Amino acid sequence: MFEFAALTYGMIVTFVMASTSRNRREARNNPPLLTLFGWTLMTFSATTGVGLLGYCGYHALTGAPVVI
């Protein structure tokens, strides 16, 4: 299940980044929906990263093994 989620996330991120890069190269504005997806993906990535850092930090301080 994790592999499917990672693949789907990667495909969506690739599409958003390619679309914004093309729009910048052609000097066009991004559609509002593309901007929304970009902000959503950025927020999801940041939240996941902070959550994993907190999880590992907690386990490092308490000495418990990290199980992912």
C-alpha cells in the first residue's frame, strides 16, 4: 500500500512541477487549481517531515526503538 501511495504522490508532484516550470518558461500565470495543488503538496510534505522528525526525536530521547 505504501508503494502505491509513494508512486501516486511522486506522479502528482512531477506533474505539478513540470506544469509550473512550463508556465514560467512561457511567461504565463499558473491556473488557481495548479497553485492550490502546489500549496497542498508543499504543506503535506512539510507536515510529514516535521512529524517524522518529531517521532524519531521522541524515540531518540526516550531510548525506545524506532519502528516505521
